[in-house]
Amino acid sequence: MTALPVAGATVGVIGAGRVGSVLAASLRRAGHEIVAAAGESDASRGRIADLLPGVPVEKPTAVARAADILLLTVPDDMLGNVVLSLADAGALHEGQYVVHTSGRHGLAVLAPARAVGAHTIALHPAMTFTGTAVDLDRLHPADGPGCVFGLTAETADRAFAESLVADLGGTPMWVPEEMRTLYHAGLAHGSNHLVTLVTEAMEILSAAGATDPAGTLRPLLTAALDNALTQGDAALTGPIVRGDAGTVQAHLDDIAANAPQTVGSYVALARATLQRAVTDGRLTALRAGKIAGLLDAAEQRAQRRTAAARTFVPRSDRH
């Protein structure tokens, strides 16, 4: 297989969602010609019009045939079928670069492309996308390093993959094939679950009467995130680390009464925090045991409430 130079290589994108449209726009900004894009939904076509004006909207097979670099930015569960369908249709060709942006998948899912002589690369941006022009500057901010891209490629394709990331304004991070899912789990746990945590914290504050829960949390969360990223467990503060069992009990009581939907995550994260505080020696086993008992009791009460709600029969339905 002959490798293409990155500079001047034409690009096609299949799946013009939030990620695909932005990456294609970033490559266009770097000098690549975006020859075609495929997007079925109104939202995808809108993003093509906004971020890739003038780029023709084509069927996936037409996009694949026209591109030197084919970006597959479709959902994880669709990726295997898309690659196989394109290969079976004869739309992929020798020497082409077929690049997917899934965090979970590595090169194995691109085997049908490899079989026809294409180069294959897994290139996952470790960033949350809005699907707007805002993301272009987030990929490569002027005041700091660019977005990290989790890369997996054959040895012969590594230089090309790194050049592609450079065109995107990013920073490469090599991920072994067998570690792709674990890599993606770390990102999902840190970002997706953070959104759930912050949303629940805002719900608790709203129940307490806060008129601007986001504004209340922003300085605290910004400092906590910065400290955690630089100090790890040493950044932990609060009643768990201090062993303040009375405060933990008060939290559990008031949350159960006013924001019961958040009890489960509070208990789960309190347990994880408790274990870390014990492991690094900041909390004695005796104090930890007392707090653990409070968490167990709160979880049991929550389970009983859930069971009771499921078995409750409205009066109008009773016979």
C-alpha cells in the first residue's frame, strides 16, 4: 500500500454529526479539500450548511469513492455495518485512509477496509462537541495545548496519523488496540458522569432555594476540577475526609426529604470517597466504619421507598 502525503489529501465525511462536521471544518481550515459529506438528518444537513458551506451532500458510497481520507464519524454500534457495507459496495479502495472517531473501537472494526488495501486509523478526540463553530477554537485554543486525540494505527501509518492530528490542531496519544475500551471508559466516566453529578448538585441546590445553582457551583467546581487534575486524591475535602459522621447523616436526611432522586449517586460517590480517604490514611477505620453504616442505612431506606412506590396502587384503580 502506498501512503499518501497528508497535505492536499481530499477528505470525505460520513456522519455529519457534532464530531464529524467540526473535524471536517477543522481540516478544511488546515487546507484540505472536503469533497463531500453524508448526513441524513435535518440536523446533520444543517451542520454541513453552517460549517462546510459549498460541500455537496452525497450518499455514503459516493463520499467514500471521492475521498483520499474518509472520516467515519457514525455511532459506535453502527460503525462495523457501515464499513462492511462500503467495502461490499466497492466504495473503498487501495491506498485510501479510512479513519474512524470512535473511542471504544480500534482497528479491528475496520478490517473490511484493510482487506481491500486501505490504511486504517482510529482517531478519537477527547473532547465534548457542540457541533458549532465554537468547537473549532476548543480543538486548538490559542492559549494552551490542543485537544488530545486517542490514536491507534499500524506502525507504517503512525506518521500519517500524527500529521492528521497536527492538522486538526491536536495532541496525539497512542492507545494500544486492546486498551481502546478502557481508554474510552475513563473518558466517559470522567465527563459523562460529571454532567450527571453536576446536574444533581444543581437539583439539590434548587431544592434548597438557590435561584442560580449554576452560578453558585461554578467557582467551587472550577477550583475542585483544577485541584483534582493536579493533585488527585490530595484535593479531597469535605465531611467524608474529615470523618464528620453527623454532617453526613444530616446530608442524607435532607437529600432524602427534598431531592430523593439523588440519594443513590450521593451514597455511591460517598462510599468511593470514603475508601480513598481510608486508603491514603486521612480517616481512621473506626470513623470510616461509622460513616459506612450511615450510607448502608440510607441506601436500604431508599430501596424500600422505591419498592413501595412500585407496589403502590392508586385509589381509583383499587377494587
